[in-house]
Amino acid sequence: MSILIKNGRVVTVAEDTIADIYIEGETVVAVGKNLDYKADKVIDAAGMLVFPGGIDPHVHLSMPFMGTFSSDTYETGTRAALFGGTTTVIDFVLQTQGKSLKHALTDWQSRATGTALGDYSFHMAVTDFNEDTKAEIKQMVEEEGITSFKTFMAYKGALMIDDRQMVGLMKEVKKQGGMVTAHATNGDLIDFLVAKHRAEGKLSPLYHYLSQPEVSEAEASNRFAQLAHYTGCPAYIVHLTCEGALNAVRDMGKENYQVFAETCIQYLILDASLYEKDFEGAKWVMSPPLREKKDQDALWAGINQGLLQIVATDHCPFMWEQKLMGKDDFSKIPNGHPAIENRFELLYSEGVAKGKISLNKFVEVSSTNAAKIFGMFPRKGTIAVGGDADIVIFDPKAKHKLSAETHHMNVDYSGYEGWEVEGKVKTVLLRGKVAIDDNECKVEKGNGQFIKRKKVGNHF
Ligand code: URP
Ligand code: ZN
Ligand code: ZN
């Protein structure tokens, strides 16, 4: 099957030009003006923006967490991602303490294989670093194509590792050519504050927020960055939310070391006032929590200064009934919110359309940098000859409203109900196949492929 996309405004990190794209099978064969190929299908993209498919490197699909499972499966989650212009996601395999990495991987593979509609890859979350785990790192990198290793510096008693394990892991991951990533908040401080608030009978969602002050994230981000510098291990902070943590990343530059960092769409556009809505605030109970307006300003600046390379989602949806598990105690509300379908359009609308970021920066932080940092570039993350034909045709003039009534995520509310969005995903191609066209999904479950990733090198 061949496809010719005509006359779109093709935007990559380096280019912004009216051009045609010719695709054969799964691959881009030519990009240029007035291409003269006979194709099986011609798509007229005049007046449209044409972007590389979005990459969301932080999602949790069917994740066992806080006594339940996140409500999007690989089928519903990757379908929703495609509707929202995201063609590849990276999910987190969670090691069970006392069990092997391989054991967890097999579990995640059984949920994803034959189920996903969009392409996906895995990070490996190491929750129990010991001599046995250490021996598995090489196998993950060399054989499984899993080159990033997630750590939790919080969720004490469940997922958290201590600094001794962190240093051991960093040394081994560096040796094997991988990267360590962190949920960088101070688990002991948070644990202390959660216990204090519960003892005082302060049990509403607002106290989730007040149990994770900015210092809990700034301190852990600094500690993680310093340990990375000390070990020389490539490092990446997930879901960075606030000015203090951003400054920890910024300060590493003064020590001539780079720590990569992502923020998520919600931290750029939502703020902590939502926790004042009584239990409705549970919709936005996530960790770290939403922050202040001054943090939003810092994050937008951090994107433009290149300190934050990626805007992800940390998509981790729970049905309202699941959120009600914490009706009488904020510490029992499953942490997470849905955004996999909304990220690309919200970032365009709030970022590009409102003049906060350029079109090229949009492509960089929604797609290209994730492909580079996580070892999928240039196969993914750009529109270039030889790369996968993962392409979003985007109507910049179409205005619409976000709602749980129209979204495709398996969750019965929206964190962005009634939000007015400028710009809409029109057509999505995944590896040369039309996956979404005018609000219709054209691919079936099982269409998604697992993407093995390269070692971390100088590809950023
Ligand atoms: O609240 C969140 N972020 N839930 C998902 C797990 C994590 O910490 O990323
Ligand atoms: Zn996290
Ligand atoms: Zn997460």
C-alpha cells in the first residue's frame, strides 16, 4: 500500500514547509515539494499541519496500583492515544518486590501482546535492587530492548527504593548502556505528612496536596541528580511539577552535568485550586500533586530553556468508583488522572495557539525528544526518509470541547470537562496505515507493535 500526503505544512524540529510525503508500506520514502508518485491513496492536507506521531513516554495501562488497576487496558489506552495523535507510548513494567524483573516483564507482555492498537515500549521499574536484579539489567538492555530503568523515591512500603539501592542500580545501568529515571519525591517526608494529617482527622483530597509540598520534590530531584552525577549514569526525572525541582535540574548545568526531565500536560495548565472542590478534587489526586500558577510559569520557561525536554501525561486513569475508595481518607484515593488522548491537542492549544511555545518546540517536546532520549530515533519521532510513517494530520482551525461523553479513554469523567481546544487531530497514520480518520478508528486490536529501544548514547 502506498500513500501520498499532498500540500500539508510539514513541521519537524528543524523544518516548517509546505511539502508532500510519499509512503510505501510502513516507511516514509520521500518528502519534498510537488512529488510525482502514483500512490494507492492520496490525502489532501492543504491547510493542515503535518506532525510526527506523538510519543508519550509516561503512561500506566492496566497497572496494579493501590489495591486496584488503572482502568485503561492496552486496547482502550492505545486506541485513545491514537485518537489524540499519540502513536507510540512507553509504559512501566513494575517489578514485584521479592520477584525478578523477568517475572514482571512476562506479566506485562501478556497484557500488551496482541492487544495494543498503537505502538508501545516498556520502561522497567526496579522496586527491589539486589544481586539477582543486578544480574538481569544486562539481559533487559541487550535482549529485551528495555534500556530505561524507573525508580520510585516515594510510595514508601510499596515501590520505593532507598539511596543505597539507587546508587547500585545507577552503577550497573551505566555499565550496561541504559538510563535511570525517577519519580523524585521524598518518600519519608511524604509518609510523615500523610500520617500527621490522618492523625489530625484531615482526610479530604486537599491533604493529599498538602502532604507533598514543593520541598519534597525539590529535595529528591536534587538528590537524584547529584547521585546521577556522582555515578555518571544518564538520568531522567519523570513528571517534574515545580520551580524548586526545575532549579535542581538547572543547577546541574552549573556542575556541567545534564539530567533530562519531563513535565506533564496537567502541570502546565491545571493548578492546586482544584483540590478545594471537596471530594471532586479526587479527580486530580496524583503524585506529585498539581502546583501553583508560579510553577506553571516556571515549567513553560523550562521548556523554552531546554531544561524540560518532554511533555508527557503520566496517564493513569481510574473510574470514579475507584476514586471513591478514598472517600473517607485521601491516602486511599488511587493516584493518577487520564490524559493520554488530550495531551497533544491541549499542548497545541495552550502552548502553540496561545503563543507560549513555537511549532517546532511543540514537535520537539511532544515527539522528537522522547524518541531521542529513549532510543527510538530516527525510526520514530520525526518525518524523514527511512523512518516509520507515523504521522498526524492536524486541523489548526478546528475548535472543539473535551468531554467524558466524547473521549475514548476508559474512564467516566474528564479532568478537562468542557475545556475549549483550538486545533484537532484529523487523520493519524501509524507505520503507513490510516489508524484514525475523522473521528473513526480504522485499526484493530493487535495492530500495535512492541518497539525495542537502543542503548543510551550520544543520540540526543
Ligand atoms: O499519581 C500518579 N502519578 N500515579 C501513577 C504512578 C506514578 O507515580 O507515576
Ligand atoms: Zn510517579
Ligand atoms: Zn507515572
